Amino acid sequence: LGAAHVDGGFQDGQNATLTILKPILDLLQTSDDPNCTERLSNPKTVMHALAGEFLTISVSKEEDFARFNPNHLVWQGDQWRHADEQVADYVATVSCLGENVLSIVETTRKSARNRACALIVALLEDDPTLLEELQRVRAAIDLEKSLEKGNE
């Protein structure tokens, strides 16, 4: 897909794109997984849909994270380690009411954010009891906020 198909005109470009996307589209149409299309959604969007403002995500340079969180472990690849002030990667941290839940190290800001959110979503989906409890607390917080707004 590229300049050769662009020079061929609109219809050739469309046909080339459909040829490349056909295996993905076929998989989506035949998948028995009820969460198939949700898995293609932006992980941050899915995390916020499940938890609202209850869970937040922040991203910082690893050197800054290490300086302010010297004892906090981060997940990189397939293991835990301490953040390193000498590394120029990014750390994405998911927090719950200001407490760090999970920190992930990746080479780019976007990949760190997406991976941290995706891991939290996977954990929540894997533990229905935890997800129900989180949503129960979220509903209570949302109710309290709406009551506060009504009293203003």
C-alpha cells in the first residue's frame, strides 16, 4: 500500500486497502468473542469506561519517576524492577484516588500509557468481583458528586 496505489487512482487505492484489511475484517465478522471489538478500542478509553475518574493515568520520563519514587517498582517486559534515573524511557502510572496501582516502562509515552491501561483492563475483566466492587465504589462517588453539585 503506498505511492503505487495512490497513482492508480481512488478505486485502486480502495481495492488495495480492502485486500490488506480483509483478514482482519473476516476475523471480526466471524469471531465468537463478545469483547472482540472492545479489544480494538483505545485502552485508556476502555479503562475510563470501566472505572471513570476512579482510575487515572499519568506518564513521566523514567528519570523523573525514579527521582520522585525511588522505592516504587515498575513493570518492564516480563519483570519488575526499580525505576532508573539513567534511563530515558517513559513510565505510565495508573493511580486509584492518588495511590499508585501499577507502573509500566516503555520506550514511548503512548506505548507506556496504552500498555498500562490495557493491563489494568485485563486485570479488571479477569476478576469480575474486583470490577463489580470498583464500579460500586465509582457509583457511590459519582452519586456524592452529583449531590454536591445539586447543593451548590
